[in-house]
Amino acid sequence: MKKKVIAAGIAVLLIALAAFRLLGGREETVTYESRPTVTLETPQANDIVLYTEMIGTVEPVSKADVIPKMAGEILEVNFQAGDHVEAGQVLCRIDSDALDSLKLNMDAAQITLEEARRSRDRIEALYGSGAVSQQELEQVRDGAESARIAYEAAKNQYDLQVEYTTVTAPISGTVETRNVDIHDFASAGVPVCTIASDGQFQVKFGVTDKTHANISVGDAVTLEKNGTVYDAQITEISSMIDAATGLYNATAVLSNPADLTNGMRVKLTVVREQALGAQTVPLAAIHYDAGAPYVYCYQDGTAVRTDVEAGIHDEERMEILGGLTAESQVITSWSNELVDGAEVLVKEAGEAQ
């Protein structure tokens, strides 16, 4: 019986050995790569442009305060606020006491001129017959010329005063304000109305120091009002800060004002900062140590920490002002094993992550 048990045990061992060999039971050693795989990129030349938004006010490119050149009672007013007027159109007329006096002076000068001319004509006829001397003829001619000059002066004064009593529109446009009514007293130097010019509109806005340094006359800006976008071009930038706002005043003329009107508030988008043709690296390649930026560069199979001077950045790339060359191989991928001096593997093109 004992021999049978031993024989059975040997058989089991033989079967187990055969099964182990059949299933390839030889133990293999597995080696794991501990070096992180990284991607590289040399610095690229790119434009980085950052924009800022602000509020501006729409107004006409030009306005004119209509100011009478003389004082007097308003005899008629031919406009209302909101009316469209043409350049040269009569807006109102002013009564002037001086006008009557000037008219009398002109009429008197005209009578004197006519008498002087009749006398000259008579003396010239007598001179032809030898009844008067050359001296008498020259005197009467001089008198007639003096009378003509006096009349012209009186007439010019009268015509000028008539012109002053008739107030006309200096430009074509829309009357924004009406400041007088019939029988009011008009004062020289006080506007009777304000006219906003036709057609072109502009936007007035203020910019900060940083924005002021990055915009120029001729730059394009965009405006937005109620979902509609408008184009404009900067035409004026102040060189001094407005003491009331602490900003630099700027003006942009609209090329497509469409339904914009005087006094509207609009949103503007202008360049805040820009770096054109700058040396840049991906934003993901930038690391910070106590606020100081640095990158890892690939050198001879290792990651080398390289301090850099960073400029502005957008959502994708950072401007590099110093610390790298055009040949620097910047590590752009992240790994928690990436430290200064760590050995790394470079990911080949087309290789899966």
C-alpha cells in the first residue's frame, strides 16, 4: 500500500512539472523606464497683441455755436431744435438801432456824391469852352472822388450791419439747441443755437499710460453698441493727461456711423499692449520660483533650468526678453519628475503620448 502512495505522488509531481513547462513558466525580468519623455521647441517669432475695453461717447466731428455779431431784439426765428439746416440758411434776424443811423449816413453820402458828380460834369463842360481853369477842374474832380469814397465807406458800414442783423447757419447739420425766441434780446458773443455737422461722427474716450504708449494716430479700433460692431480710426491722441479724469484723451472717427447718434455711449476695443515679432515660447513651458520665471532646456539628455526675462503673454505664448537664444531647445511638456539635471527622453515625431 505504501508503494502505491509513493508512486501516486511521483506521478503528480511529473504532471505538475509538465504543466509548468507547457505554460512557459520561465520567469522574465521586466525593466521600467524612469526617465520622463519630453517635447521640445525652439523659441518662435510671434506677434502678441493684448486688447482692452473702455467706454466712449459719440459726437459729431464738428459743431458750431452760432453767435450773433451784434446785440439787439430778435425779430424772427426760423428754426427749432432738431431741425436740419443748410449752410447759409437764415436762422434769425435782429433789430438794430445802429442800422437806422447807418442808413441815414449812407443816404446822405449818396446825395453828396450825386451833387459832386453834377458839379464835376458842369465844370468839365465849362473847361471845354475855356471858361474855367485847369485848377478849378482838378478841384471839382477831387471833390467828386472824395464824395465817392465817403459814400462807399458809409455803404460798407450799412451793409455790414445788415449782415450782422441776419444770422445764418455756418455749416450744414442738425440744430442741437435753440437758445432764443422772438422778442428776446440777443447779446453779441452769446450763442443763439448749436449746430452739429452732417455725416461724420467721432468717439471721444480716455486711455491709460500703458495704452497711450501702444496706440498711434491712424490705428484702427472697433466699437460695439447693442450687438452691432462699428469701425473707427484714431485721429487724435492727447500728449497730456486730463486732470479731471487722470487719462489721456483720444478721438476716433467712425467710418460707418449707421444708426449711432450724438451722445450715445459705446464700448471700444483698443490695443493695450503689443509685442510684434517677439521671441516667444509656449505659455505651458514657463515655470515660476518665488515669482521669478524660468524654463527647462534640453542639453545632452538632461533638463537644465534656465532663468528667463518674461514680457507680455496671451493665452498661448509668452514673450521672452532675455535668457534664451534662437537655438535653445525648450522643454514644453510637463512632468512631476522634471527637475534641474534630471535625465529625460525626447519624444520622437509621431510618437504617442
